[in-house]
Amino acid sequence: MKASIDRDGCIGCGLCADTCPEVFRMADDGLAEVYVETIPTEAEDTAKEAEDSCPVSVITVE
């Protein structure tokens, strides 16, 4: 599985990084970023939870 973020729509709330720090983190510009190429198997459920919880729906996990 891979994750992506439409950073143009990100509001920098940090929910994804709090939910799944194995995949998401807050960048220096205050927006979220994906920092792993492939989502670790043990983090797939929390990555999907981050996608579902994003208040502006800019996260895609596939």
C-alpha cells in the first residue's frame, strides 16, 4: 500500500501524523507529508484510519 497527500488542500491539523506516525509527519512548512515509500504492513489499518479521519479528505491510501 502507498499513501499520498494533496498538500494544496492540507490545512495542517496534524491528525494524520497523530493517528499514523509511521507514515505521516508534519513538514517544516506546517503541512502534513508522507515520508515512507510503502506503508508498513503493521501500519496499514492506522493509515486507512488517517485517510478516513482527514477533515479535508486530502489523503489517499491505496
